[in-house]
Amino acid sequence: MSSIWPQLEEILDDVQKPARYIGCEDGVITPQHHPSKVSWLLTYPDTYEVGLPNQGLQILYEIINERSDAVAERAYAPWTDMAAALREHKLPFFSVDSHRPAKEFDILGFNLSAELVYTNLLECLDLADVPIHTANREPDDPFVIVGGHCTYNPEPIADFIDAAVLGDGEEVVSDITETILRWKNSDRSSRESILRELATIPGVYVPFAYTPVYEKQELISISPRFPETPEIVEKRTISDLAEWPYPKQQLVPLTEVVHDRLNVEVFRGCTRGCRFCQAGMITRPVRERPADQVRTMINEGIRRTGYDEVSLTSLSTADFSGIEEVVKNTLDDSDCGQLSVSLPSLRVDAFTVGIAAEIQRARRTGLTFAPEAGSWRMRQVINKLISEEDLFAAVESAYSQGWRRMKLYFLTGLPTETDEDTEAIIEMAQKCVEVGRTHQKSPSVTVSVGGFVPKPFTPFQWFGQNTEKELHRKIRLLRDKAKSSRGVQFKWHDTRASVAEGIISRGDRRIGAVIEEVWRSGGVFQEWSEHFNLQLWTEAMEKHGLSLDDYVYRHRTEHEFLPWDHLSAGLHKDFLWQEWRDALDAVGLEDCRWTPCYDCGACTGYGIEHVVASAQPPAGGSQGTGQGNLSAVSVPVSFTGTTS
Amino acid sequence: MKKIRIRFSKKGKIRFISHRDIARIWERALRKAQIKIAYSEGFSPRPKISFGLALPTGNESEAEYLDLELETLIKNDPDELDEIKQKINSALPMGLEVQSVAIKKEGSESLQQSVTSCTWQFDLHGYNTDEANQWLEKILESSEIVVERERKGKVVVEDLRKQVISIEVIGETDTGVRVQADLGTKPRTLRPSELLAASNPPLKARNVCRMNQWMLQGDERVEPLLNNDAPAPSARLADVIRRELKNVRTNGQAHEIGPSQRRISRSKTKT
């Protein structure tokens, strides 16, 4: 069919960073299109540099292309100059693999990792000449299917999408492919019939098949419209990561992107139980990759890609039970001696610093930790149970081993946070600098603070977000205190962006009109400070008679219907509520990998278990819970059996 | 001897990759090809690769260069050098291709220092030969072409005319004419796009390709390294191209032309 490359070539000289649009990565799969195949256009609705490294998209790209009845290509949101050029030259949104118009694909699959990209989703659809509202799409139009963490509350985009997938995508893409294929081979007469069929696939939510019911402006239920439609859509979970060694051929871009290195996922899920963390809650249980598979993926990946850096990815890599073995083997295997290993999301303790010291033999520039809150009381509230002893032991260990800079991540605007708690952030940083002075001449600590936005399927889903004014006041408080602290640098996230994120995060179907309004007013790339404009959001809310107080700032009540109550991440709502009450009482909860099950629902509901390589907690303690000192107890895990 | 000089081409979609990204691609390709490069000492070791003059993003090239220092000594053995070429070519992405590899003489100047001019080809759309010749004459007859540029926050006045060594129309294409120009690189490389933007009215260069880079050896200009895969460029190059262009027009189908004449089809889509 058609490639628009000849026309694109003509305008690429006139746009910034044309490298974004050419594809040609090392590892690309030449698409073999055929009318009898289901074609997917996997789109990351942000810039190429942000979207290309996305592992979820690359995993699906390979799995779909391995099927004989399907083909997948990729696309990324065109930057504003490119979007304008496309409109001027009457060219459509296109794939980067073979530069085909998006509209020629059967399925437009969007990865939604952040709420503020939603307006880009509309921009991509509009550029593709696909009606932005699902209600206006014809049988010949592509299906718009979204996945990623944001889809745990798909209601704000319910009017724009045909379906949302909850949870791991590895298996469900095949279910969807087969369903669409059957429909393609039939008369393709009615879109309604296929939407109803999609709605019966486990893990697939079709907004069209559900009706929200309001009582005096209040959402009271979202119910299935058809007899065969399930009342609750449960997430999909792959039980064993070892069966999915993807991506097998990680794409190596020709231009620099974020996370530009080999990425190997060592486990999925997290049971630390930080109460603000949506990723940790919705991806349970923990599923570790066998250490020898990790080793193979690293070795093959490095040889194939030419990268000199590998990142072991997960939500908390130091918790991987095979971490010491993998790190040691990787460094021993690499014959050139230039390979570096990076661990994102370091746990805060001396053991972790030990691993970091091993892998960063040469370049010890900076270490990043995320204590998230300044005071111990606050850390009990959020269940990030890092004791001061652990933290300062880690800091001591880092400075004594040659690191000179430390970066600490925090949240502000957390439940029950007082000014004392807020200011404790800077006090903690000051103490770190003091510790550093005993080892270094001018140690520096960078404090990076973001405003907290409550997310669905977390214990904090009932919490009323701090107002912009209040967040701003806290940031000023921190900034002033940091100014008088030598060695402490202070950075913060724009508090206005937290408001827009808050509107969408827990919004219902009525927020769709707001997203559309913002997009129509030119509000694209809202993740980017040069394009973000809070006024567009607040004006749109006002225009549609919706209030920030109602959607963002108010505390929600125990028995009110939440816009995602018809969806499930396996977590029992009463477990989340109990956690919310415990948070308010500053009572912590231990990591369930090393303690008896407390039945959050994520394992028991689906008949699955944690998959870890060892029943022993990793050495070095468990973030102050004292669990590191326990002997092995009976825990609900199955063993990968490949490591000792 | 540890240092080698490499000549390579950059064609097709990859022309939209910037000079800086090309450097990163080379580092990865050399690791993939398991060519052991020497690293600099110090806190943050860097591979010892030095690139020649940057090629503007979007332009193609038949003559790019880089020098690199190997970890171990290498003999001046054609087979060994050819093996390096093959290894690298299997690791480079489509569009980048090594043409020649040679030992770099000890003490010879760096590429950046020694190259004094480049030969470029580009297309002007919507012009016939007469119109294009009038435009060229205007450039050649003017005593100066002054432009103002901002450099590090300051306005700098430059005379581009001094940099134009020669310029001529070498044939017609389907949509206009093809021009060949020798432009100086000292003190700064003059790009075809800059020269065209400075004309009145401003013009846009299409299908820009760097054909040669030149350094001076006494009074004679020579290339830093010949392309082993192609006959040496001669003064009669323009005639050859004219002949090719005629073929294009007669055939109407550029891609049917033989491989030795691919220069003409370089602007066509490679998918």
C-alpha cells in the first residue's frame, strides 16, 4: 500500500530534529502487510525521544510481528512544527517504520503512561483523519485501543477510545488480534457488534458497553449495557516473566533518546506497599525473571546493540533476589571493561550503596535516592519505611566511597503533612551534607520535590489533593529554607501541572469534554513546560460547569462510587480503605514477600503467587522494617528454581 | 602504527541524523564490530575518534572522514584493512557505508585542520539552465556577498563570496537544474544552503550532497583518502554527470540506471 515518504522527505528539511520521523532503528522489523492480517499502529503519544525507549511498546511490537496473522508498526506524536507542516501539506499522521498513513491500520494502539499526554492522543487521531469520538467512527475506521498505567482510570477518555486494556499486554494483544481478525473476515457491517465482542475479552474495557449513572451531578454507578458484558473488568496478569523474554531485539535508535541504553526488565510488580505509588499497587504480585535469563538477555543485548550500558529495570531493582549474582556476572562477562550497569530506583540502604560501588568502579558522580518524605512520621503515613539510620548509613557509605553528589526525591502535599514534616525534607538534606563533609570538601545534595497527585487503586485514592496555592506555599517554604542551607540545591516540579494531572487522574467521563476543549484551544504537549498552560484547563472546567474542588481538592468518602469501581486491579477495596485508615494513623505495613499474606487481593483473587528466586529477604535489611533480620518464614511464593 | 583513517558515505534516510548522533552511531558500531579503540585517560574515558568537518543535517555525502586510534598496533596490510572495513560495514546502519580504510601517517594534520574546500552538488527546483546560469553569474561577478550572523550572542559580518571557489550548472533534472560548487572551509565551512539563502531572492538547495573534501598538497588539491569503491574523481567529472543526466531524462526512470551512476538517483526514495 502507500508510503508517504516522498512527500515527507520534502518537509523534513524544515522541521526541528527530523531524526524523529525517519525510523531506521537497529532492530526494526520490516512490516509484511497483507489484507488478511490485522495491522496495529503502536503509538506513544509524546515525542520520539521519550516514546522510543518505552519497553511496553517494544514488547508488543515484537509479539504482534511474530504472529503470522498480524503486523505492527510504530508511531510517535509529531512535535508542533511537524504537526503544522503535516496540516499545511495535507499529509496524515504516519508510522515511522514504513511511513504509512495511520488510517490504513486496523488498530491504533496508544500507550498511556502519563495523564498529560491525553490531548496528544486527540491530536494524533485528528492528524490521522480519524474521528476523535468513538461514536462518530465508521466500520472502516481504525479501532482506538489504549494500554498502560493510566488506563486504570479510562473514564476521562471514554468518549475517544474504543477499548482500554488493563494490566500486562503480552497475552491480551493476541486475544484482540484474533477477535478483530474474525470481524475483518466477516462483513464488517456494524461497529457495535465488534465493540460488544471486544468487551467480553478479559482485561478489555469497552466504554461504549457501559453507562454511567448520575444522581444530582453525582456519579453513582457505571453499569454494563448488554447481558454478555461483565460487570467488573479485571486486569490481565502474566504469571511468569520467564516465558516472556521480550524485547528480544531492543530497538537502538539512530538519534539520542531518553534511557539510551540496553534495558533488561528483572522483575515486574512490587510489594513494598508505598501508599502513594500506583505502579506498585496495580502491578502486583512480584514476578522475578530467573537470574540466568537476565544474564543471557544482557549478554545477547550488549553484543547485538553495541551499547556500553545496561539498566536493570523494575520498580525497585535492589530488591531483586538475584541482584548480587547478576551484577557480578555482568561485570565479569564484559570483556571490554567499558560496560556500565545502572540501577534505576535505588533502595536506600548501605547494601544498595555496596552494589552501586561495585558497578560504578570508575565514574562516581552522583547517586539518587527517593526517601519521598522528610520525617519518620510522614514515611510511616506513606509506608515508605526508611529509618534515619538506614538513610544516613547509606549516605555515609556513599560519601566515604567517593561519591560527591547526592540527589534525593521527595513528595509534598501528602496526607496529614504539617509544615514541620515539609521542612524536615530540607533538614534531612542538611544532615546528609554534614555527613558528606566528614569525607568530602564540598559535598552537594540536590533535593527534588514534586506535588503529590492521588491515583486510582492506591490507599490515597480518597485523599483530597492539596490546592495549587497550598502546594505553592510549601514549595516556597522549602525554597526559603534551602537558600540558607549550604550545599543543598533545591528543585521542584511545577505545581500548576499537578492540578491538571489531578483533574484527569481521578476524573470521570465528564472530564472528556475538558480534555477536548484544551486540545481544541491548542493545548498539546502538556507534559512539556514550554507548552503547558493551566489556564486552558481551568477555563475548560469552568466552561463545562465542573469544579476543581469537586474533582481534585475534596476528600472522597468511604461509600461513594469511584469512577473506576467497575474495574479491578485485583486489590480489594476494603484492603485499600484499611490502608488509608492506617495511613492516617501513621501505621506502617510490612513487605508481604517476607511475611504471611495479608490478602490485598492481587494474588489470591487470580490464583497466582509471587515468583521470586529466594525466600530470604535480600541482604542488608528491608528499609527499616527489620525484616532483614528475620529467618526465612513460610511465604506465599513459588520459586523460579534457577538460582540458589 | 595505531591510527587509521576511514572514508565513508552517508545516504538515504540517515541523512536526517545529525553529526553528533552519527558520532554516537560510530561508537556503537565499532563496539559491535569488536574493533578495539584506544580510550582517553582520566576521570571520564572517551574513545579516541576524531571526526572531520560536520555535514549539515539533511545533506548526503560521498566523502565523510574520521580518524581513530586503535588499542593495538596494526600493519599496513591491505587484507587486514579490508577486514576492518567489512566488519564495520556489517555493524553500521543502512545508509552509512565505509568506502576505504587506510593507515594514518604519524604526525599528519587532523581532518579539521587540513581540509580547505569541499565539492558539493545540489538541485535548484523550477530553474532552467539559462536562468540558473544568470544566477550563478551574479554570484561570480559580485565582489562581495555580505551576511550578518549571530555567533555566541554577537553579530558577525562575513563575506561569503571569498569562499566560493567555483560554481557551475552541470545538467538539468526533471524539476530544475543540478549545480556543482566548490566552497571553502576556512575559516568556516560555507554550506550550500547558506549561500543560497544569501541570494536575492533567497533560494532553497535540494538534494544536497557533499561529493569531495579537499586538502592542499603543495599546489595540488588531493582528497584525504580516495574512495576505493569508485574511480578517482577527475576534472572530467562534470562531463560524466552530464552524460548521466541525459540518460535519466531519456529513460525517465532514474532507478534503472546502473550502480556506477547512482549519484543521480540519490534523491529518490529508498524504502
